[in-house]
Amino acid sequence: MAKPDFISQLAQQAGRLINNGPDIQQDIEEKVQVLLQGGFSRLNMVSRDEFDAQVAVLNRTRGKLEALEKQLAELTELLENQANSKD
């Protein structure tokens, strides 16, 4: 007779869980999010904000580098023209 009691208890618990479905779903989602955040923090990952800030810095640096490369090319050409005109 223990088995039917156990099964009816399981059925009652399952019924309560189904009735509390949205609450349980939210609780599970919160716990999974906490677990994932903990796992990601151990992976030395950066936040999206930090990533976007570094992309902006990289883009500014790339722009400055391209401007300096252009200036260097112009100065090199100017020096070559001056050297050629002296010959």
C-alpha cells in the first residue's frame, strides 16, 4: 500500500507545481541566470559595455594611425622630391 500513497503524494506535488508554474519558472530562470553569471565570471569575460568602450578606443586609435600613415607618406614623398631636385 506504500506505493499508491507515494504515487498519490507525487501527483499532489506535481499538481501544486503546475498551479505554481509561473512562480517556479521565474525562480528557475533567476537561478539559471545566477549560475551562468558565475560561470562567465570565471571565464574572464568582459561586459558588453566594456567591450563597446574598447571598440570605440580601437576605432579612434585606428583613425589616428591612418592619419599618421598618410602624413608619413606625404612627408616621405616631399623628402624624395627634394632629394631628386638637388640631383
